[in-house]
Amino acid sequence: MSLLSLFLGEKKKTASVAKERLQIILAHERSGRGASQPDYLPALQRELLAVISKYVHIDSSDLKVNFERQENLEVLEVKIELPEPGK
């Protein structure tokens, strides 16, 4: 059992839908515009915050979404600072 499943529970349907959405977004970005920072990042950050907030109280400052391109490598980094258990 992963730490994330402990906090979020086993929501396989929700997880698979989120994974599919992320794959669509990444495929769309790879196919076209070539911008240094994709325009979907603010919306992605808001949606992630909304979903995580259903299970754990976090502030918007506790969630960071970054995107980097280096030659033929694209990295989407999501950092979430979770509160200590029992708080």
C-alpha cells in the first residue's frame, strides 16, 4: 500500500481517469505548440488542489507544478506538501 493510497483511498476508477487526462494533455503538448511552459499548468494545479483537498486539507502554497524540457526529455513535476498525520 502506497502512502498516497493511504491518504486518498483506493479509487482506481478516479485514478485511471486522472491518468488518462494527463496522458491526453501531455500528448497534446508534444504534438504541437512547443512553448517553454504549457498553458495548462495553472489549470492543472487548481484541479489537483481541488481533488487533494477532498481528502486532506492543504493550502495552494502546498502544491507546486513544474514543467521542464531538456532536449528530447519532458518532465512534469508535482510537489505536494502534506500535513503531518493527526493535524
